[in-house]
Amino acid sequence: PAEFANLDNVLIIRKSDTQLSALNVRLASLFKTGSNAKDVAGGNILQIETGDTVIVR
């Protein structure tokens, strides 16, 4: 990530059928500490899907 990117202020816009969803995500701790298999398997990490728009504010 960019040096000045605010990874605790990430917005993911997801389109489902005819609806748009805005998901706020905090990623800073993930980049600092990394993830483990439990986080991934437990669904604690949001997965980017085809068609998602990611905005780092």
C-alpha cells in the first residue's frame, strides 16, 4: 500500500443484482500483523469479488 494510504478507512462498493452495498473495512492491523488460517477460514477477512470497487480514502 501507499505510504500515506489510510488502511483503516477502506470502502468496498459491491453490486448484487440491482442493489449496491457499501462496506467499510479496516485493514491496517491486517497489514501490520498479517493474517492466519483461522481468520481466513472464519470469514473474518472480507474477500474481494469480481466487480467490486475498492476505494482507499
